[in-house]
Amino acid sequence: MKLVLGSRGSKLALAQTQWVADRLCAARPELECEIRVIRTKGDRVTDKPLDQIGDKGLFVGEIEAELLRGTVDIGVHSMKDMPTALPAGLCFARTWPREDARDVLVLRAGLHGSSLDDLPAGACVATGSKRRVALLKSLRPDLRVAGIRGNIDTRLRKLDDPAEGLDALVLAAAGLHRLGLTERISAYLAPAGFVPACAQGALALELRQDDTDLLALLNSLCSPGDDAAVAAERAFLAAAGGSCHLPVGAYAVPCPSGLRLTGLLGRADGPALALDALEGPADDPGRLGRSLALHLNALLAEQEADHD
């Protein structure tokens, strides 16, 4: 049996898709997996910030179109890039084992430190994420924050080029781990305070709803704990109205009562940020995510009322 896996063409996307192919073939040696590279809008438009060229889905629409045409069987994405609603006829498999969800600090040569606090006053930190911008400005208002686009190699090359004037990057640990670049990590940022993107580190395996045999195979290789955590985080994202236009993040971990979900929420046009955590049963992650979104929206409203 042959499966065609649709992927973006970046090194990271191909590494993720190859990992999926290897795991499938290890579980079912009779399978043959082919990777088909599909260029997305987010890959074509690289001279503008993400929030100026669209919403979530910039890196997935063309792959979904190929799924619906039947030219690929599985779309492999980073779950953090996925919209909260899917096109009719498509679904996700349950979440496979997740990579490290944390953000990390990558310092230029000559700078040393093990936390954001170690950066010198006025240092220039680059990121392409509204969530990271909001957190950096909240935690270290003295820093200069610069926008940046491009894949991991491009961002590291800009950091290493003195002409760019950058002192540090904030990136996802998962991407550096998957590319064998862990040695570039200067510091891991604790998710309790530097809340990751919803579902960061998890892969999205997207397929046609009527492909029930393939769905059963993919689900058999899931990680139940990671699946519940990602479900809580994405429920929070959906209820918060999350998009690349808002500072929003969430991170769920096991706790004695089930799951502890930490969330971050801000406004598109203001400095207010709400950060808090709730706990709930792991067998109802959607309810936990929605409850936290309501709670943080209420906290934001209180902050804005106090400011007025």
C-alpha cells in the first residue's frame, strides 16, 4: 500500500514529514510512503509580516486543496499553524507524541546568558510572532524587538550576520530539536511565564474524513496525554478568537486533577495582557479550554476598565 504525504518544502517541514513516514513504515512495514512537496502562500510571500498577508492557514491551504482532490493522503503540518476550523470533508488524526513545546532564546556569538534577564539593556531581539512580541515587551520593556520572517536557517543566518544588528532570536525549541540544532539554544523559556503558542511542538496529521482505515491507523499511533493537552489548547484558541492578529498562547500539562492549562491573551491594538491557569479533568479538555478563555477575557476587560 502506498501513501502520499503532502508537505511544505522547508527543511523543518520535510524533517517532520519524514519522521511521520518513518513511524508509519515502522508500524506497518508493508507501507510505502512518498513525500510530495507543496508550496503554500506563506512560502511565496516572505516580505511581509504574517498578520499582514492573512490569518492562520497561510501554510496549509494548498495542502488541504490537494487532500480534497485526492492527490495526497495525509497533510503533515505544524499544529500551531492550523486554523481552528477545517474545510468540509477533512479531519485531524489524534495527536502523535509531541516535541518540546517551549520557546527558546538563541543568542548571537559573544553574548552569554541563561535567561531573558541576562540580556543587556537595549538588546535587539527578533521574532515574527505577536505573542512573543507582547511577552518580550511585558517582561523586558527595555528591549528592542525586531520583526523577522523566514525559515529557521534564514533566521539563524540573519542573527549571525553583524550587518543585521540582532542580538537574539526567540524560536520554538521543537524546530531546533527536529533539525539537530539543539546546540544553538542559549536558554529555554519557562512556559509558566513565557506561554508557548497553542499546540506548539505537536504535528497535525490531516486527512479525508471518509478515509476511515487510514484514520484508524494514524490514531493507533497517538499519544493520549499529548492529544488531551493539544485539544485543551486548541479549544482555548478557538474560544479566545485566536489568530495571528492576537497575542495568544496556551500550554497544558498533567496534574492530579487531570490537566493544568496556562493561557495568555491580549488585544490586537493594546498593551493589556492576561495570563492565568485553570485545572480540569483530562477527559473534557474542550471545556477546560473554553473556561480559561472566558476567564482571561474577563481579566482583560477588568484591566481595560481600570486603565480607563
